[in-house]
Amino acid sequence: MPLILFNKPFQVMCQFSAHPSRETLADYLDIPNIYPAGRLDADSEGLLLLTDDGQLQHNISHPTSKQPKTYLSQVEGIPDATMLARLRDGIDLGDFVTQPCQVRQIETPDWLWPRTPPIRERHDKPTSWLALTLTEGKNRQVRRMTAAVGLPTLRLVRVAIGHVSLESHPLWPGESCEISPADLNKPSNR
């Protein structure tokens, strides 16, 4: 079966079983026997890959595969060079030390959809965007990393896994498409 690329909306649970108060993947995808290759918490949005191939699922999500995952994080505050260096070099979060990663400040992405509901805005607190590419993905890792350097994450969107991205496969939240597993290893044309 091809790989399913899904743009997970904000507050949707990354499961097919029913949830007492939130939508789940079953509210959007009616394809039997597929499972997420990795997870996004309810507060995170964006790229999720699903497959019925257990080996492919393992290859995408297991930390030993070192499949790079890129996130856009809207943070409260403006990063300085020291904050960015700390994020790049790895941070001791108490229960683990993050591996080095790629981090850069970016302009607000013009192709990114508006979030529903919108993030809270404070007139006295500016926000900025960071692009972070990690080869690990522990629970709430990006949020914990940005908070550790004084930049709390307000919005988190996973935009790429390997060479597959929502920029090259534009989908609105809740939309999905089929792609070839080979696309994970092929650089996109964009």
C-alpha cells in the first residue's frame, strides 16, 4: 500500500480509537488497517504519515532510522544568538539531553494555514518563528526545548519527514493524499 500523508489538525488525537471529547484520525481517514508512523500530540499540527506496512512504519518512526523531522515553532519572544546556539547544541531537559539539531529563525511562512482557534496574542509580547530539524522525537521535545531557552512555543507544526513535506504536498488541515514510500528518500523539486 502507498504511504498516506495526512495534515493533522490542531486538537485531533493521533489514534483511531474513540476519544471521549476530541476528534481522532478515524474522523478523517476511512482506510482500513493503517497506523501512524510516529505521533503528534493533540496540541501539535501538521504532517503525519500512515501505513499498513509494519516495517515501513518502524523505519519512519524509530529513532535508529534518524529520519529528519522538521517543525515550525511559533514562539513567544525573539531569539538571540545564544538561545539559537543552545537549541542547536543540545539541551539538558532533566530526563534526557537533546541531540544536536538544526535551528534557524524564519519569517512567518506565507504558505501556512491559519490555526483554528488562533493562538493567543499579547500586544506586549512579540512572537517569532523557528524552523527546527531533529533526528529524534521524544514526547513534547520541541516545546520543552524552546521553553528551556526562554521561548515558549505557542504553535507547533510538523512540516516535513525525510524529503516529504507539506510545502511540496500542500494539504489543508484534515486533508490527505497517497504518496510512494520512495518519496521519503527523494529530494523534492521545491
